[in-house]
Amino acid sequence: MGQKPNISKGTRDFNPEQVRRRDYLMGVIRKHFQSFGFQPIETPSFEQLSTLMGQYGEEGDRLIFKILNSGDYLSKANEKALDERDSRGLLSSISEKALRYDLTVPFARYVVMHQNELTLPFKRYQIQPVWRADRPQKGRFREFYQCDADVVGSNSLWQEVELLQIYDAVFTELGMPSIKVKLNHRRLLAGIAQLIGEEKNVVAFTVALDKLDKIGREGVEKEMLSKGIDAEALAKLAPVFELQGTGLEKLASLADMCPKDSPAQQGIEDLKFLYQTLNGLQLKTISLDIDLTLARGLHYYTGVIFEVSAPEGVKMGSIGGGGRYDDLTGQFGLKDLSGVGISFGLDRIYLVLEELCLFPEALDNTLEVLALNLGEEEAMSAMKLLGVFRAAGLSAELYPQVARMQKQFKYADKRGAQWVLILGTEEREQNRFLLKDMAKGEQHEFALDSDQGLKHLLKVLRND
Amino acid sequence: MGQKPNISKGTRDFNPEQVRRRDYLMGVIRKHFQSFGFQPIETPSFEQLSTLMGQYGEEGDRLIFKILNSGDYLSKANEKALDERDSRGLLSSISEKALRYDLTVPFARYVVMHQNELTLPFKRYQIQPVWRADRPQKGRFREFYQCDADVVGSNSLWQEVELLQIYDAVFTELGMPSIKVKLNHRRLLAGIAQLIGEEKNVVAFTVALDKLDKIGREGVEKEMLSKGIDAEALAKLAPVFELQGTGLEKLASLADMCPKDSPAQQGIEDLKFLYQTLNGLQLKTISLDIDLTLARGLHYYTGVIFEVSAPEGVKMGSIGGGGRYDDLTGQFGLKDLSGVGISFGLDRIYLVLEELCLFPEALDNTLEVLALNLGEEEAMSAMKLLGVFRAAGLSAELYPQVARMQKQFKYADKRGAQWVLILGTEEREQNRFLLKDMAKGEQHEFALDSDQGLKHLLKVLRND
């Protein structure tokens, strides 16, 4: 007792202003998910350990938070592992649950478990926290929200069109300046690897290409050589590095470079369709850009992939991304269910909005009316008025106890109250009350119990 | 791989309908919290183990979900406890984090850690999940939401008034039938224990009294006797059992029974103030009822306590409760901060609304328009129209691929689409399109690209 409390490493408290801003951001995203016909689901915070382990590679397994079994957990522990102090060997005998690591695996589990209730294509969105035992650093937390929309059960490219439209709608409503969405296609990457005779090295090829931004062309070539991609292949790659022009021009050049039967041609066709369709539908804020170096690490992507860049001038990595996958649920026994999804990087978008001062000012107007507490009967009259204000959708409260005016005004000021309601003995006797506009310092007088004046009063309060 | 997936015991997936209903319920509560000047905060899902342990009694300690340390957790394990297979002794050396058990302790930690940023009184609300390793049973889950509003830093009874008004406002908007709120006061309980000469047995006395509902007067008396409360004291208690009349009448009888200097008198005064004030402010849905058997287990309450009963005829325990406490934050080193709070039992209120069919029907209208996919160019024209609908706030989607009409209509039906947009080759040539009202089976025809018709169209879509 009397301990100095602390918060757990890599986690955050959110104060009222932050919660309101986060709610606003999630609200905008949610609204557009819904307007495109996506439906919400939620899954539990923890899953069975066996559902999550092995899904995210060895590094992922390490970063999953495991929950200790309840009660006398050692009674069923693996004795050999215990004697050998083998943390990894002991794990499954003392922990059978783990915190959600992303929303994708729980979604796959959901689809498989509920397949008989679902109408395909199933369009779901999900906005929930995930947890990772990462080393905390600036902008990287152990608890953070993911915000995903996916369609499963359709391989139509119209889904990609609608998902890209969602990015456009959300970023437009958030008031973002123009935003680039990089596009690529896994088959195009495979086709290029084939073109240069390195189809067996497609993974190393892709991983190296992905680093072009960071290490430059020379660095990429060096890495490819070190991974066994030969110099001859690199020479053939030169035209790919040197692609020029608009997206459609780049695609045309690529179509010429690759053989007719190359898997690249399907990728090029898909991307061309997206370009042409979205041009026809007129994007407002996002613009598309073919980027052959875009790989997106996640191995389950098989078709179109995309990544949203932060607005120019804002130093931040990508603020969203997604792509098409052929087999999300196969691991849980449901084969051949194709899908495509996008995600919004909530924490980063929050920082962008903050940096560009794009959060609406109205979010900070949280208290419209503070009523001074000027005695028991006066407070009672004030409370009746507050009831009227609240019913009209305003936020209003009574200062909790009788105190000096100065103290009450100071509280009103700190709370950011827009109006202070003054209803003292004198006002009560004269059947009237005052409202002080805290920004302008002006006082307005109104008659108590006058239905006539109410409309005018509410108009004044709302600054109409 | 190919494993049959399962969900963790005591946890739930929420399908779209359930999420929408939960969002609606939380939205109503949130709205009224805000209109009474409460501000949102959020705290992390896990806290340091030391923050939570010892806060909820021995039973609580057992029910807290502990998170295993990451990496080679055995390397820092308590060797003696390990050798002796002492699960409890080992705990703090292999786990330093635990999942939130309620919202009250994290709130207390928050207030202490952020005391320099807060304006007192601080009115916060918090709606987040908590986790308990309870044995799952009907209506009891291992993950569930709590929904709390508290004011700290004021001992004014006007806070109790506003909190009870929040109950009234929320249950009124939810369309609930009349709802009883039981009131009691910890000092009244202490005063009665004193009255019968059992002040030293006040806890046993309170615990037994709390069971009146379940075990009847005879059972309560038997339990009191077994706990060392003597027969003479029980005889003195008889008038308390036999209190009659309205709340104010009961309070008057109690005031007569108890000595002038009894702590009970303060409790009686407080309750009288609440009764009179709330009568004056006119409650719509809740009604107050003095219930001396109401104890509310939580030991930190010190003043007024209350509990909300489910509507008559619905078999369900309490659907909310709260009370005043004198010292929430003392355990973390911040003394003398009085507060009062309420909570809503979200899961139970959900069940009540379901049983009474009180969820708004509109929640299930999630897809306003499904556009048939009748070819690439036709789909393109349809997509342009969908953009107009969405901008007007409607939810709309394109059937993902060209398919038989019958199949597309079946999907529209399963998705509960209100309108189906038909725009085929013929319609396109004639510069028009059809909307089919799925409920009535009627078709409406509109001209394409006519601004004039748009207002009419949106009116039709919204059923204005």
C-alpha cells in the first residue's frame, strides 16, 4: 500500500482529448466501411495458444503474449522441461491461451467456425486492439489498434476497386492532402523473377527489391548477388529499374517486356483494370502509382498488393496497406476461399492528423454549459434548466458545491465550458437567469419558465 | 495445419448483428455520460501485476489472468519455488503483467499518475473490456465489458443526483419500462448495527442482511446468530425488518428509531435529500426505493449505495449499481479524494433489451442498396450511382461478379438489402435504371444522369 503506481512498459493511458480524437478517427473509418456494405465483427482478446502459434513465423511466436494457466499451473507442467529449465519446452503445458497478435488469424478462425451462418461474399470490418511483446520505441507500442476490412469468397477485382474507394472516401473526409497509394501484384513480381531466369529465387528477389527505397539500386544489386542471383539476371533487370511514365505507360512497357505466357501478364491486366476503372470513377484524394519494389512482407498475399504513403512532407512510414490472398482459411480446414483486405494504421494516421492540425476543433468543445452552484434552491432551479439543455443534445453540468464565484469560474475556464449559467437568489426572485459567453465575455439575459424564449436560448447556445 | 479451430472457454465471437446492437447500447450510454459532462479515458488492457494483486481479496487474486514474461522466462525464475513446484511462490518471478480485472483500480492509478493534469472534480467515464478467470456459466464470461462513470474530488450529493439522472436518461432512451433503483447508505447500516449493539459485528451483520431476498428473514436471523450476533440484538432488529410506507416514510421511521448522534442520521439526511431533489426534478423511468438489505459487497463504499433492478417480469439480477467511496486512491499514495460512481451491466442490459424486443429495427437495415452486376460497362455505370448514394449517407455495394440474376437476388435477400439497383444493357441504352423495393416487390424507374431526379430518388431510397 502507498506504492507509487506505474504503467506497464509499451502501453498508454489515453486522456479525454486523445480518446475523443481516436473515437472521431475510428468513427470516420467505420462510417465508410459501413457505407460500402461492410459489417462489423468482434473476436475475443485471447485465443487458444495453438490457434496463434506458428502463424507469424518464429519471430512472431516469440512476440505473442502468453497467458499463464490459472490455479496450480505447475501441477500439469512438463516435468522434463521444468527440470531442464527449458522455457520453450515448458510453454504449452503451463499456458493454453494467448493475446491476439493481429486481426487476420482470428478472422480466418471466425470464418471457418461460422461458415454455415455466413453469406458469401462476406464483407467484414473489425476495429480492435492487438498485442505484441515488441521492444517499445517511439511510435511502437505493445498494445495498439488494428482496423481492417476484408471480403472473402469473391475473386472479383471490383472488390479491390471498392477497397481503394474506401481509402479515398476516408482520407477525403479526414481532410488529408493528396495521398499516394502504391500498387503492385504478386504475379508481376513472379513474372519478373521468371523473366530474368530467377523464378526459384523469387522470395530473395522480392525481399531485396523491397529495400530499394532504403539502400538504393546499388545496395539492392549487391544483396541480390549475395543471395545467389547472378550478374546476367541483374543485367536483364535493368529495364525494370528504369521504367518511366504514368502508371498505364509503365504497365504497357512491362507487358512488352514479359512473354505472352508469363504470369506477369495477368498481374498487368489486373492493375490496368484498377487504373482504368478508378480513373473512370474519379478519385478525390488518393492517386495510384505502380511500384514494382512494393513487396509487403506477409507471405499470404497472392494478387494485387497496395500500400498507402503518408502525405508528402510528413515523415512517417506507410499509413495503410493490404492485398489479395488466395487461401486465408486453408490452415483451419476451409480451402479455396479467396479474399482481399485493407487496413488503416490508426496510430500513424492519428499522428498525421495531429501534425497537419486536421482534427476538428469542435472535438474539444466538450462542455457547453456549466451552471454555477449558488445555493440549494438556486441549484435546483439551475438543474431544471440543465435538463432542458441536455434534452436538446447539449452537454451540461452543475458545479458540485456552493463555492466562491471566482473558484467556480476558474473551473469553468479549465473545463473549457462555452457558457456559464448564472442563477442566484436575485435572478431567481426576478424569474430570470444569465448566460455568460466565456469566449466573448458577454452576458445574455433570459426569462425563466418561458417556452417562448427557449428556442431563442438554444439557438444562442448552439451559436447558430 | 488443417486443425479444427476453436474459441477459448468463456469468450465469445460477436457477429455483425450483435456488434451493431452492442454499439447502439454503448452509444446511448456514452451520449448521456457526455451530456452530463463526463469525459472519456482509456487505460491499457494489462497493468503491472503488483498494481492489481491484493486489490480484490484472495478470490480476486486467483481470478486475475497473469501474463507470462516474454523470452526465456525461467532464467529469472525463483529457484526454490521452482524446485518445490510452488505455483504461487513462483508467480511474481515469471509474470509481471496481468489483464485488467475491473475499471476501478486502473482509474485510481490513472488519477494518481495524472493528478497534475486533472481539474477536480474530475468526471470520467470508461467503457472497456475486463477479464476474469471465473468458471464460465450462463451469462458469466471471462471477457466482458464494464461501463463506468465516476466523479472524484467532490463530496457533494449533487453528484449522486446527476448520476441517478443518468440512469433515468439512459433507460428512458432505451425504451425500458419502469425500473426500480434500490438505495441504501453505508452509515445507515452502521447506525443500525450500533442501534442493536453490534457495531463490532457490522460486516457479518451486513453480509447476512444482504441475503434477505434469497434466504428470507428466518435464514438471515439464523446466519446472524451463527456469526455471534445475539438474540437480544435480533429482537431489536425486528422493527427494521417491518418498515413500511413510501421511501420518505421509511426514512422518517428510521430517524425516530435511531439516536440523534447515531451515524445513521447522516445517512438518513443524505437519502432524504436525494428523494426530495429527484422528485423535484421528475424522473421518467426509474423510481427510488429504500432497501436496507442492500449492502453491495465492495468494501470501499462509504456513503450512498444503489443498485438497479431489471424491469419487473424479466428474470435477471441487477443491471447496474454504484455508490460513494471516501478513499479510492489512498492505496496509491493520494489521500482524501472522495468520489462516487455508477456502472451499467452491459451484457445484462443487452439481454433485457433482447427479451423485451427493444432494439430499434433500423439497426438491422445494414445494406440499403445492392447493385446487380450485369456486365463490365453496366457495373461501371452502377458504381457511379452507388457513389452518389454513399455520399448521401446510404450503405451500398455492387454484387462482385457477373452471375445469374437469381443468384444475385438471393444474395440481396440474404443480406437484407432494401433496394436492388438494376442497370443492364437495355437500361443503359435507354439512359435509365430500376430500383426494386425488396419488401414490397415494386419496381421504380429513374432517369440516369438527371440531377433533377436525384432528390426524388434519395427520398424514395430513404422511405421519406
